[in-house]
Amino acid sequence: MTGFAASSTEPQELTEQATQPLSQPTVSQPTVAQPSTQTSSPSMAQPVALSTSLKSHPSAPEPQLPTNAEAWTIEDSEELYRIQGWGEPYFSINAAGHVVVSPKGMRGGSLDLFDLVNSLQQRNLELPLLIRFSDILEDRIERLNGCFAKAIARYSYPGVYKGVFPVKCNQQRHLVETLVKYGKPYQFGLEAGSKPELLIALASLNTPGALVICNGYKDREYIETAILAQKLGKTAIIVLEQLEEVACVIEASHRLGIKPIVGVRAKLSAKGIGRWGTSAGDRAKFGLTIPEVLTAVEQLREAGLLESLQLLHFHIGSQISAISVLKEAFREAGQIYVELSRLGAPMRYIDVGGGLGVDYDGSKTNFHASKNYNMQNYANDVVAAMKDACTQANIPVPTIVSESGRAIASHQSVLVFDVLGSSDAPGMEDVITPLQEGEHLIIRNLFETYESISLDNLQETYNDATQFKEEAVSLFGFGYLSLPERARAERLYWSCCHKIQTLMHQLEFVPEELEDLEKIMASIYYINLSVFQSAPDSWAIDQLFPIMPIHRLTEEPTKRATLADLTCDSDGKIDQFIDLRDVKSVLELHQLQPEQPYYLGMFLNGAYQEIMGNLHNLFGDTNAVHIQLTPKGFTIEHVVKGDTMKEVLGYVQYDSEDLIESIRQQTEVAMEDGKISLQESQMLLQHYERCLSGYTYLSSL
């Protein structure tokens, strides 16, 4: 990936600098097998049947990836998984090789994530488990407000900042209530993008002076509810996003006898970047064009409600990775704000929308999974642009509002899940059967190709092996090759691939034709998770989330793998991972150990993922737990149990009692026919009923 440095000259603010946890609890070294320091010879390989059953770990010896001469260190793991880039100041690695969470950032205190997961499992909270850290949420709110306070002081800005959290980012009740509590000192408000979200915002927000920004499509009931909320002391601002809404607001105001507070959402010519670049521009889904903005102003003026127009809103997309795009938008919006003031509207607020990015891969570039600026750069550019525009026009500066949901909520949750088993690529075996007299020519060619593989001819021998394999398939199709002969040819082909892959790691430059070989030869690790439920953006838009083991980080990860979830869908996989220079197709993981759990964590997934998850294969919500740091360790604030099978079946209109009765009747008929004993029928019914009340995910044996 390539990018350019942030154009702001402001140094990295203290709150975004890398820090180490100030304190870590004493932990014991996990009981794991030490990695092998030897590598098997690539010439020792004989294909055998692959074991893909869940819960069974491979036990056959395998060639290892090249190892360093020196012992693997936690610094090597930090560099490999880029945890210092995307994780600081909240995530790091301790001396035991475990991921450490520092929920308060630089203010001190930390938790060993591996020990925490084990402790939660002892409380009958099964994996997969979503762990929310309330202290991180508090820290993110404090950081954002601190950055704007610093920018306001730096530019002598005579206004204030009042942020709002977009409820659509994460509507979970405990999270919204926690956010309102921690946001109270800053008059931090909420943004609603729908009628249900408006109901959440009005009931949850009890902070005097905080804003309720009312976005999204609106009907009469939505608008009247927002206007009436003023009688409860709420500052509810109705943002006009469709021209038809203007007449509806005017009518509701006259009917209720209450003057509303309204804003207009303008479609800027400045466009976003990345996946959400089309959120702005003339053909954006929401907002008014400049001619429509003028029409709205005149309609409000004619209705005697121009004084209600107090806010300008714009949004150029989520996860803006380049600061230059934001600068352009701020400049254009500042001029629109000035012109609305000149038209007679008593403007008071400018809402810069969302877009403040999260550095998912830690590269600090304008790559779509990163950003080339920090939170302080962002705040500086917003404040400076508004100050310049208003100073030149000699009008009062506005209260600055932002809807930074992703930047606030992403870091606060970690999804931890276990690996159930693995399947290795062919060609990992120890011995190749020697060439036998009279074997088919195609087999002899493949055997000779395997024998000739060296560092000097990797691309040539790969092309030859691929050609001979295709010829073997063709010969089999015409009946010139028997099934055992075809199997022998394919084993030789995969052994060639494995030998080439092993030698390939010694090259400084990998030829383009060999780049896909890494993914082809990758192991598959089966994870106790539904991608569609817990990481839908990974499936739908190829969103990258940091994924790494949460333990065994003092060992070198000698396996390269993709992840496959529990659903019976070919898209239920994760085969794109963060990297400094590009997107990796494989993730470095450790060899599974018999009877030893292997835990992975998915990080920075606290925004959007929970509410967007679906019930593919009827895998429901995961268990969730809210953790708060204490001087003696941690306390569990809330436990939100994941869906049971009874609950998810109810979502699709199945009555559990009807299901049980159907099985009972079938067992009675089977007993009459002598197909099942009474004891077996009762065991079946017990299993059935226990499953209905159980977790939708797999439990450990």
C-alpha cells in the first residue's frame, strides 16, 4: 500500500503516541509446546488422506516454515502482527507472550487477555466471546474532546465543540448508556438516523445542553416527536435531507405551535475516498444540492421559520483515509455556512458528519484500511477551516459538531474465538514413493520435475508441474490413466508445490506467477465463529480487521493459514489480513497442539459489526461481557448472553414446543415399529431439548 504523509504540521498529540502499559498483573507462562527449531527436508513428502474433522488436531510431522537462527521474541510477534501500529495504547504483548489490554490507555492498569478469557470461561461464558472494555470507550471520548479543546486553544477559536455519537454505529443498550455517562462532562450527544434510533436517543440522553441530531428519512411522526422533545429540555435538531421534508416540518410546526430547530444537509462537490466515496457529490443518497438548499431557505422564510435554520450538516463518507479530502470538504462547507448566515439564517452549528478514520492496519497511510492523519490533525483542520471562513466574513463562529462513531466505538470491543481444527494442503507428507518400473510417462515427468527443483528454477519447475498435472487430468478423462495413477500424479504435483513453496521463502524477490502459491498451499483453520454474524463487513466489503493469536506469542508461528467459519457457505471465510505493504492472503499461526486450546482475537470491530450481523445457518449473537478495570483487577459490569437455539428458531417462526412435540411423536411411532428403544428415545428427546436451550456455537468436548 502506498500513501502520503498528513499535510498538517501539528506533531502527533500525546494522546495518540505509543505507550506501554504502566502495570501488568503477574501471569504464569502458558503450558504450550515449544516450537521446533528444525525444518523438514522438502524432498520428504508423500501425500496421505487429509483430516478435516473438527476438534481433531493434525498430529503428523510437517515441514516447518523457515525459522530464524535466533529464538523468537515478543518483539518479533509485535512486528509480525503490527500490534504497535493499530493497537497502541490499548493493546500490547507481555513477557508471557499474551496479548495485554490497557483499557485506560496511558493512565495505567492492564489485563492479560488470555487469563481474562480463561477466567470468563470458568464463569460459564463460552466462546466465541465479545469482550467490551468500558474504560476504552471513556478514553476515546476523552481523547476526541481533548483534541478539539487543544485545537480551539491553539487557534483562539471563540466557539465550542459538542460531539454526538451516531447510534447506528452500535445500538447496544449498555454501550449507549455507558457512552452517555462518560460523555456527560463534555455535553456529548447522540445522532439518530431513524425513528427507532430517535426513540433510543430521547430516552437515553439526559445531559443538559447535549444535542440530538435527527438524520435519516423522516415522516410526520418522526418530525413531530423531535419537535415535541424540546418541551423535555432536549436540543433536538431536525436535519433536512430531502426537499419534501421542509413542507412537513413547516406543517408540523404550525400544528403544534412550536418553532423547531432545523438544519440542512448539503451535498458538497468535495467527494470522499475509498469504499464510501459516493456518500458525497451530486448523486449522493442524502442531502440537498445547492439550488435545493436555497429553495429550502426561501420556503422557511415564507413560512416565518427562517430563524429555525441554525445548523449546516455535511457528510462525505465513512473511514476517510486522506486528510487532504477532509481539508477540501471543510473549506467548502465553511463557505456554505457563511452564505447561509448572509441569507439571514441565525446559524449556530456546523456538523461535519463522520469520516474520522481508524488505522486498522497500522500503516498510517491513505490506504482504505488506514489513515494518514491522527485525531489531533483532524480537530486542527476542522477548527482552522471554520475560524478562517467566519473571520473573513466577519460573522460569529459556529459550535462545531462531529459524528465520529467509528473512531469512538471500534477499539472498545475484542472478539475472542477458538480454533476447532485444521486442514493442511496436500504435499506435506514425509516420503515420496520411489519411481516404479513401467509407471506412466506423465508420472515419470512429474517425478523428474520434483527431483530437479532448486532455487534457480522455481518458476520453470512450477510451470512444468502444473502442465503435467493438467495433462494427467485430461488423460484420465479419456480413459488413458487409471484412478490410482491419477492419484499418484496429483500427489507428485502437490509435493512439487510444497517443495517450491519451501524454497521460495529464501528468495529476495518472488516471481508474479508464484505469488498465488502461498495461498494455494495455506492451511485452513476452522474457527468457532460465524463471519456473517460477527464480522459481516469482512464478508460484504472486504473490511480488514486485525486478527492475531492472544497467546503463544513467544513462539514462532510456523503455519500459514486462512480461516473458515462454522457456516456451510463458501463465503464464510477470512482470507485477507493486514500487512504493512499490502493485504496478506494468509495469516501466520501456530501449530495446533493436541488437547490445548488455541485462541484468536479480532480487534477494532466495535463499530457496526454487531447490529449488521445476520443469522446465516442460524448462528446467533455471541456472548458479550462488559469489563471495567479496577485497582484489584477487573469487574464484570454486564453479561449479555448470546442467543440460544430456541431464540434463533423463534426469529424464523418456529415454536420450540411444537418442535419437541413433533420429535416425541416420531419417537413413539419408531418405538411401535421396533426401530428405537425407550432408553434411546428418551436420550434423543433430552439431547433435543438441551440443544434448544443451548448456545448456537460449538462447545469444547
